[in-house]
Amino acid sequence: MSLVSLVKFDEKGMTLQEPIEKSLDLINFQFNPKIQKIAIKPNMCYYWDHSTGETTDPKFVSALIDVIRKHTSRNIEISVVESDASAMKCKYAFRMLGYEKMAEEKGVKLINLTNDKAEKVKVTVRNKTHQFYLPKTIADADILINVPKIKYMQVVKLTCALKNIYGCNPYPKKYKYHKWLDEAIVSLNKIMRPNLCIIDGIIAKG
């Protein structure tokens, strides 16, 4: 059973690191100091600024990186990952959404999973076998941290932690999966199951 914590953030009296650390304390989550590679998957589904509630705030990811290094090592290898989509290219989203600047400041990698090496993986959902690609950056990571937004979506109603892993699918023309989106989301979460989900709920889109 997964443990869930909910922490209120007071931007006037708290740093972003504080609610992240408190949320981890509440579920007794501890980083293994021996881990060497971490992949972080924010929501960068399109070119919308974080103030719209559509995408993960790069300041939130920056604070998470500080927390990770505090509890592991300054030398840990951290990759912030996303993949191209039908109407979004990472090379533009990384820049427009503030992730290029954040990555440079924090000394972390930005990885476009669409350009990453990948292996074919088969997965069965509802007695149907599907084939996807597992990116090497995620396969090699000791921990995959999912950092989604909480939003309403007409097709799946609530889009959050499970839906955000859909963006780890390196295949760019993702509209091909929309006819069986529920099964695709489940399939990808079985292939790339996150070790930790930390939701940026500072602004929620409903």
C-alpha cells in the first residue's frame, strides 16, 4: 500500500524545500545515501507557463534537487526528463518553461527521452499485450521521481501521477494512443513505475 501525505505551503513563511521535506517525513521516506543516479519527471506537456497550473514549476523541481542533495551527495547524477509530444518539442519547452536556466544553475542534465537510447518492452493490460520503449536514462536510474501537476482532463477526468508517466513514452506522436489512453497509461506505469511521486499542487487546474 502506498503512503500519501498532504502539506500546506505558505509562500510567505516557508521555503519550497520545507514542505517537500515535511511531506517525505510524514511517509517516512528516506533516500538511500548510496544511490548514484536519479531521474526526475516533471510535467512539461506543452509550452504553458507554470502559472497556468498546466506544467510543473521549475522552482519546485529546483527545491526538490536541493532536498535530494542534502540527503544524498552533492555529486549525485540527476537527470530531468521529458519526451517530445505530438504538439510539443522538448528543445523549445526546456527553454520556454525555465528548465534550461534551472538545469544550468543546479548542474543537472536535461534529457529528451525521444532522443535517448531505448529497448523494446512488452506489457500485458486487460489480457492485451502492448509494446513500448523503455528509455535508457530511466532504466539506469536508481530512483525515478514523478513530479506531476493535478489537473482535470475530459478523457481521464483526473490527470496527475499516473498520467504524467505517459510523458516518459519516448514515441513522439502520442495521439496514436488516445483511443486506448487508459490502457496506455497503465502499461507505461507498469514498465516505468516511479519510486516516489511528489505533486506540485501550488497551483491546481480545474
